[in-house]
Amino acid sequence: MASGGQPVQIGHVYDDNGNIKMFEGMGVATSMASHRHPSVKSCGEPAMNTFPLIALLCGMSLLSGCSLLGYHKPRKAERAPPEEASKVTFPDSMEQGVHLDGPAMAALEVAMNAFLPPDRKPDARDEPLAQCLMRRDTYDASVLKENDDLYFVSFLPRLARCGIELEPPLMDAGAVYAINGRGRILAEL
């Protein structure tokens, strides 16, 4: 209450820049340029735009989490230097080669990615053995076409390719997959 027993209204008057122009109350009228309306930024103050920061954090979390979401960018095939490539002589016929039709190739790829995912980490007590079992070239693969909609794919390790001889041999290092013609794993042993 002001002197004389009359209530005084307390309020703010803002100028065009959002500064408090007048503070009225208790009979006092003062300029308060240092107090601004909360929604107004001054030209002299750095405005904190949080969008780039939020976008950067979201992007980083998506990129680091891609492997969690199942995304994996396959490695590009390594190419030999031209002098090594020039020494290769291609055969006249592929008749003696191993022939896989498109669905068999797809079944092989699905089975290999399930058996040895590209982002899998070695997990064994014996580090050389673990590294050997992570290499795709350690395994021999067999594809059996049961019918147009059923393929069996097996993987058997050949540890000798890594210079490892075990006694007794590993019994559970391979796998057999049953895969349908659409590339779905039906069962595995």
C-alpha cells in the first residue's frame, strides 16, 4: 500500500526492444534496461540456438547405434594391384566349378551372416583360436538344395588353415541351417 492507504499496482512496461522501460510500484518509477522480457534476446548477446546441438547428438546416437539396429555396411572387396592382376589367366569354361543358383547363393549368404555376423566379436579363452573361428575363410560350406523352397547350408571349420591343431577336435564349432527360398532361416543345428 502506498502512503495514504491506497493500493499501488505493480507492473512492467516494455519498450520496442523488450526491455523493461518502467517499473511502477510503491511510488517508484525507474528504468530497468538490464531486465528484459524472457522471450526477447538482445542483439549484443549470443543467442543459444540448440537445434544444431540436438541434431548433432541425435545423428551421433543413430550412427553409433546403427549396429544395435542391425545395420552393417559391408566392407568393399579388396582389389589386387594391376601388376598382380595382370598375371591372372581366366579359364575357358566354368563347367568344372561349383554351381549355385540364385536362391542357393541367397541361402548361403543368409546362413553365413547368421553364423558369423560381420560385427561379431571373438569370444573364447584361447585368443588365437577365437581369432581363427572369426575368420570366414576358416570354414568350408556345403549347400544342399532339397527342393526349390528348401536349402540346407552347413559350415565346418578347418582350423589347420590358421595353423591350429587341436586334440580332441572341436565338435561344436560348425552349424547347419535350413533356409527357405525366400531367405528365411527355418531351423538350425
